[in-house]
Amino acid sequence: MGTGKTTVARSVAHRLGFKCSDSDHEIERKAGKSIAEIFAKDGEQAFRKLERAFIEGGHAGERLVVACGSGLVVQPGMLDLVGSKGVIVCLHASIETILARTGRYGKTRPLLDVEDPDARARALYAEREAIYRSAGTVILTDSRPLSDIAGHVVRVWKRESVDFARRRSAAGA
């Protein structure tokens, strides 16, 4: 969280002429309540089920850039599921940048709605970093202009989408 996924996804989609979807925003729209409300009323597991449903079929299958929530790929089986749908690019930022960016959003981030949000963010970062780094190409967003980051993502997508299409074709999908 706090790496710029939604902003970068919108820019990349625009450059490619694709549509853009944000998993968190779509889940909120379909559920009729905010992520914070889902966590508070239904619990994190209910939210994770909604994430899975979104990835399994809650969006168009092609010509779409999806910004996935930060906890989505760390759930069992989700990295493989997301990888079966398209090219994965993981945006990365230093913990200091993440803390600075997420500190602005207060109670809208349920995993950081704790007594010590900095400590919680650091713990999540430590837990998740290895998974993020193994998810796909990792692009650092610290102190970089949006145009540079989006351009980098587009170059990665162009390179890796060819391999993805070959693998999908070979698998008979």
C-alpha cells in the first residue's frame, strides 16, 4: 500500500488505450460499502473472499490494467491466480515512502487503523516484501515522476505480454 498502484494503473491504461480497474474500488462499489466498513462489519476474511471473486471474474478479461490491493497476492493461491490472468508488475517503495504516503489517509486503511500504524506498516512490509519481489517485475516508485514509472510499466508489459500469450496458448487457454 502506498506505492501508487491506482495512479500508475490509470496512467498506464491511458497510454495503452486500455480500461483501468482498481480491485478495492470495484469491491467497494459491488459491496455498497467501504473497505473499512467491510473489515469492521464482516472481517478481513470476507474482504479476501471478495478480492478472490473479483480476480476470478469480476472484471473484463482483456485490454484491462488492474490495480490490485496490497494484500491480494499474499493470500494463498492468489499469486498464481493473478499470474494466470496477465502480466504482473509490482510497484515498490521504501518503507519511509509508504509511511509518508499512507499517513495521509487515516482511517481509510483498515490494516493501519491500529494504535501504532507505523509499526503495523513495518510489520506488513516485512511479511510481504519477499512475496511482492517474487510476484513479477518490481518497479521502484520512490522519488520518480509518474510519467517515468508509467513508461517503465508499459515497457515491461510490452516485453512480458508476448511471453504470457505464448504460455497461455501452450496451455490451451
